[in-house]
Amino acid sequence: MTSESVSKDDDTAAGHTVNAPQGPSWKPVARSSTHELVINAIEEQITSGSLTVGDPLPSERELAAKLQVSRAAVREALRVMESLGVVVSNVGSGKSAGTFTASMPKEALTRFLRLHVALANFSIEEAIETRIQLERSSTALATGRVHDDALAGMNASLAIMDTPGVSLETFNDADTAFHVAIAHASENQLLSDLTEAIRGSLRRPILDAFHEVEDPRALMAQLQEEHHAIMQAIVDRDTDHAVQRTEDHIRSATAALPRLTQKPAPPR
């Protein structure tokens, strides 16, 4: 028996397998960041109703002591929540100083959707289909509740789009304002904010796609004709026609902007 075979036998006897395949590599499970736990704690107070809009949060020192975390973790959590529009921090002294819960501004919601659309977490198609359902609902409500102030807002947007030689960017922004004005007329704040957020998240893709159209002026005229038809149905309080014209308008605009839903070519 060679020394090599003795060595192999010794390894086997000792419970070792020579050249055994490597098993799974296990690593410690990462715990949640402490600041995320602070966010969860604040969120729990808000969802339970213990904190409402305008209520002050404990000071940074107090909150750290209550949650038994570092002040740095509290500071990071508040920074994140402020960027989301959930809280607002005021420096200085007196009753107005400190951190307070705030109503979430629609700008934060728009930013959230815009970034997720850009990252393809939500596809353009999903955003458009969601927009259709939201605007069908807001148009139906607006038709039954519309008043002079709401009509004035819609007419102001139509007047901008009717301006001869209006730039594509100005037309697009007025287009958004028209649809948002209808959503406002629904008197449903959530519908209004969601509509504005989704339309805002699509602003850049729509504008980029518009620049690829062979005759943008012709398309602008077509869209404006559809806008006026929607407006007339709302004025007439014809809910069925207003709702259907709104959906048809969004779908026809999407079809006229093929690049809007065109998926980018894979990299070579």
C-alpha cells in the first residue's frame, strides 16, 4: 500500500471526503436598518390614528429614548419621511418648531410614480390603463358636480391649447391641466391627486413621443377637438358621453404616439 493510499484511507476514516462537492454557502441574514424600524414605528402611530395631520412628533432625543435607538437612526428616519412628504420639520423655537405630521403633497406622489415608471417598475401601458380607469371615474363624478369655478379652470386650459402657434411643451402642460381640472371637479381629493400624479409621471414620455410624430400640429388639432367634445359633454351633463369620450381620447392619443409604448431595443 502506498503512502498516498494510506493518506486517503486516513482521511476517509476520519470522516472526511476527499474532493467532496461544496455545499450551499450560508451567510448571516441581514437585519432591517434601524432607521427603517423607526419609520415603521411612526407609520404604526399614523395608521392607528394616534398621530394625525398637524400633530407634533416627540423631539429627536425623546423619540430615540422611547424607541431605544440612536438619535442618528431617528434623524435618518425623519429625513426619509420628510422627503416623502409625510412629516415636515421646522427649525427655530416656539410652538412652530419641531417635526409635525403633514398631508402628503401630490408632488411627492408624482415624483414616486415618475421614478417608478422611469425604472420600468410600472410600465407605460399599466400607467395608461390605470389613468383611463381613474379618469372615467373622475369624469363621471365631475359631470354631476361641475360648477362655474371648475368650468373656468377647464376653459382656461382649452384657451391655452387653442392659441395659434402654441409650443408643444406649453400645449402638453395645458393638456395635463385640463384633465387635472376635470379631476378636481370630481370633488374627490384622492382621485384628483392620483390623476395628477399619473399624468405628471407621463409628462416626459408623452413629450418625447410627441416630438417623433411626423405632423405634431395635426395631432394637436385632433386632441384639441377631442378635448372640446369632452368639455361639451360635461357642460351638457351627459355622463355617458363624457366618460366614453374621455376613454376614447386617451386611447386615440396613445395610438397616435406609438413611441410612447414602444419598448426599447435590447442592448447588443
